[in-house]
Amino acid sequence: MNTLQDIHGTTVMVCPPDGPLLLGERDATDLIGEGTYNGATWVAVPVERFAEDFFWLSTRMAGDIVQKFAQYRLGLVVLGDISAHLEASSALRDFVRECNRGTQVWFVADTEALAARLAP
């Protein structure tokens, strides 16, 4: 069950790691709808919830999901260790680096790192 957390005055909907996989735009839209309904500014999704294809940029899954969140102006946090995926793909490393420079999509190791990003 997704939970709402107030982190430094920002409402974050945190998804549990054991929920259904995020397989594409339709699943992203479901999370966006729930997050928006609950007043969240960010949705934090554990790495375990993403299909492997998300981490292979050639599949366009990551781009489609990120675009959907951007379209609805809801932040997406990919929560967890993706080091194995980063080692396998320089394109993914570049994508993650660019995302983390922005204000729409972040890749963070844990909720403590997320709290640090959201700190005033």
C-alpha cells in the first residue's frame, strides 16, 4: 500500500517494493492519478518495481514513463541501488546524471538521500 510522507514540507507518495511492476505509461498514469489525488508532489518508486527494460534506454520505457510524469507535473523518484545497471550502460549513467541535475526525476539510494534532496 502506498503511503504519504511529509518530507521537509513536501508530500511524497512512497510505494512499497513489493507492489506491481511499473511496465509502461499506463502503470505510470495509475501512480500519477493516485499521487495527484492524494496531493503528492513526488512519487517515490523502489527500483524493485521497475521492469528490467526501464534500465535499457533503447526500449524507450524510461523515457515514456519520465515523460508521463513530466506531463502531469509530478516528480518521480527512483529509489534504490541501480549500480549494476549503471555499470552496464554509459547511456544510463548519462541519463541518471542529467535527471539528478533537474527538478523532475531523481535517482536516489534511499529515503535519507531523498530527504537530503528535499531539504530547504
